[in-house]
Amino acid sequence: MKKILLFVTLSLILLSSCKKDCKPKSNFDYLIAHPWIYNKYYIGYSDSSNLGVLNYLRGASDNKMNLDNEKVTYNANGTVDEIDQNGNHIWGTWKFGNNEQTLIIVENSYGVFNTVVVQLDRFNYKWHYPASDKTERYGEFIHSN
């Protein structure tokens, strides 16, 4: 009986200490949690089994493009700040394009980008979108410290 009472007491303590941190996070929460940096970038995406041609891998010396300094910050107020390779800020707006929060629409001085979320969690943001040159792009962002 003492073991059951101890178990119930400990369970209640754990449950009562688990307020906002224990509810499931939404894509909104993950997206705005911190800035994102590139880990991988592909051109020619078809599907999850054919990501396309790898053009950038963080830390690699033979990249076809340099995205080392690129950083994207999504803000809760619907604005987005992308810092390009040269340190320029590209300001824009963002919103979800569906209730499932799997379509992100970004508008900035370069155009409108409809990005499909493949995976979004605390540490990873994987996505794809059709570029203006008619090729599908696939990217993987990681948590920026």
C-alpha cells in the first residue's frame, strides 16, 4: 500500500510540474523558437527517395555554393529576417498556407516562396519548394546556436 501511495504522490508531483512544457509543440512553436542555418541544400528534388543533387553540405570543402553564413529567423509577428552570405538582411513576411502548418508562404524582395514542410522539430527543419527556374529545391536547416 505504501508503494502505491508513493507512486501516486510522485506521479501527481510530476504531472503538476509539467505545465506548458509538456503540451505538444506546433510547427509554429518550432519555427519561431530560434534562428535556422543551412545544413544541406539540394537542387532537383523529386521525392524523399530522390533529393536531387547536393549543392551544399555544412563543413564540406567541395560545395557548389556557399551557405555557411546564411541564417533565417521567423518571428511570431509574421515577419522573417534572412541574412544572406554577405551579411545583408532580407526582410519579409511569412504565414502558414494551411491549417496543418505544413505550407509556409514567405514573401520578400525576391518574390513569393511556397515551402512545403517535410520535417519540423526542435532541431531540424526540412523542406522543399519550386524555384523560379522550375527546379524543385530541398533544404535542411538545423538549430542555430
